[in-house]
Amino acid sequence: MASGNAVLNALISEGLNAVPVDVTAHDIDLPQGIGLCFNTIHGTFGEDGEMQAILEEMGMPYTGAGVDSSRVAFDKVSSKEVFVRHGVPTPSSEIVQFSSDVKLPNMSLPYVVKPPREGSSVGVHIVDNETDAHAAMEDASNYGDEVLIEQFVSGKELTVGVLDGEVLPIVHIAPRSGFYDMKNKYPWLNDEGGTDYYCPADLDDATTAKVQQAALKAHMALGIEIYSRVDVLLDTANNPYVLEANTIPGMTASSLLPKAAKVAGYEFGPLCRKIVELSLAMRT
């Protein structure tokens, strides 16, 4: 809702005839005369290709990634397979299938446990002992029968925006404690946690180029249209590892993609307008 309201106000400030549509069901009810839907629904339904498919059936142009690229990018198992196939640097991984019993992976500790089809770090755990591993696997299994295990990479958490093939300045995400989980992403939800953001990230030129190249390679390998935000870990030897690409990143003026875009010279209103223009050009 925050992204939607921010984009709505930005588009109106740009002189566009924008109206809000609160999507509460699969049967999307659009007002007459709509020429494009600006999608700001994060996570399932909005980011996994489902809403894109509905809009395409309606013949309605929309912003951002298409059906296939959204589906693959949102599924961490599928996107991991694409990364490996295209030589995108990414942490080693293992898939655990559940039937009725919670199983531990074969991978050595420490590792990261995550449901493959959730957003906002839902169900993600970093574990370094078997007791915590059991609890993490049990929690992750609540979101589906398949769980992704990734080798833990110690280092800096970075994110890189890509807009129409242009790689934006890197944002360094620095949680005040732990890792970039729900508590640190959204501290206002429970009055705890918090994160500091630095853009451009304080990296040397060679490392900056290496991280941006890895992010762009991930974006291109997944076939993502228009824009995305790619999450990258940078280890202590300055090696980047791509985790995932977000096809519907946060879109408030203070969100990470707009932060990077502003450093690159795009104020929030013109950024939203550019996404509209690029999407219209592609889909009309």
C-alpha cells in the first residue's frame, strides 16, 4: 500500500491521470479508460507472474517484468538454476523435499534456510548448529514441501538496481543487528530492529564493477523486463554472490531502488514516469 500510494502521488505530480486500484481478489476490477497498470504488489500474486497473466488475458498493459520472467525470478529454486546455467556467481545450494518428516540437509553448517517462494525474508533463517537447524527447517516447511538451503556467505549485504539495462549505484545494507530480516527491513512493524543504508556503497572501483556486472548478468539471465533490484552478498575477499532478483522492489521515495536511482540522477517522479514510458513502449 505504501508503494502504491507513493507511485500514485509521483505519477500525479508528473501530470499523469493516475487513479488507485486496490486489488483484493483475482477478479481485478479496473475503471474504464485505463491504459496501463503500474504494479506495486510485492510478493505472491503480484510478483510471481499470476497477476501479470490475468492482465495479459484482459489485454491490459502493465509495468515491469512479464509472466515468465516474474515466475522464474520469484522462485528461488528456478532462479538459482538459471544463475548456475549462465555462470552467475551464487552461493552453493541444496534442495530438501519434505513429505511428513522434517529432514536436515547434507550441507555442512553454517547455512541459510529459506522457503523458495516467499518475499521479504519470510521464513529465512541463518543457522550454525543442529538444534537451530531443526527449528529452521520445521518453520520453512510451513511454507511448502520444498526448502532451499544455501551455503552461508559472511560479508556485506548489497543491492543493485537495474533500469532499462542501466546498472544503478550500489546500496550497502547494514543491519544494526543480525541480518536483513523482517525485523530489520520493517522496524516500524514491531518497534525493534533497524538498518542503515549507504549509497553509493563504499567500495573500490574494481569491486564496484564486479558487483554491478554480477547483478546485470543475473537480471539478463532471468530475462527480466524494464527494471529489477538484485540482492548480492560480498564476501571478505570481495567476491560477489547473487542471491535473487526482485521484480517488484519497494517503490516509496525512500525504498532502495529509488535511493539508488536518485544518486544516478532520477528523482522519484521521473523514475516512475520512466518505468511507465518503458512499459508502454514494450506492451502497446
